[in-house]
Amino acid sequence: NINLVRVNLAWNGIGGTGAEALAKALKDSQIQDLDLRDNFLGGTPTFGSTLEAALSAHPNNHLRVLHLGGNGFTEATIGLFAKAIRGLVALQTLNLNNNPA
């Protein structure tokens, strides 16, 4: 069993479908530093709402650094994500640069 501590998925065009799978996976992840810059995660409510649903029942105690710059979060989609981060109980650094909201 390999426990990844740092994962860089920046600039991979993950988008809505990938965002949903990623959000579900975060609830059981032991990753401490996750870079998801520039993946179009904020263009739809999928990422925020799925992440909130996944983490409300199973908070993540490992993720400390989350990079979400350049994902196109709007006022509507950043609000959904803001509710979800309550489930990232170990989070120390959140990077949201270069988003319209």
C-alpha cells in the first residue's frame, strides 16, 4: 500500500466529471499537499457540491495544502466550495489565486 503525500495534477483539464470523482476520493485520501491548479473545477457546481457531500460524513484529516488557483470559481461555485472546506479539518493553506470570484 503506497501512501502518496504530495500530488500535482495541475493543468490536466480535469473538468466536471473528473472533479466529481476527485471530490469523492478526497474523503479517504491521505494526501497532504494537492495541486489542482488550472483544471476548470470551478466552472460548474459539481466539485463543491460533491466535495461537501463526501466530506460531511467523512472529514479528511490529512490534507494540509490545497492549490485551486485558476479554476474559474465564480461567486456561485465558490460558495459551494466554501461549505465543503469545513470537512478538510487539517487544512492550513488554501490557494485560490486567479479565480474570478
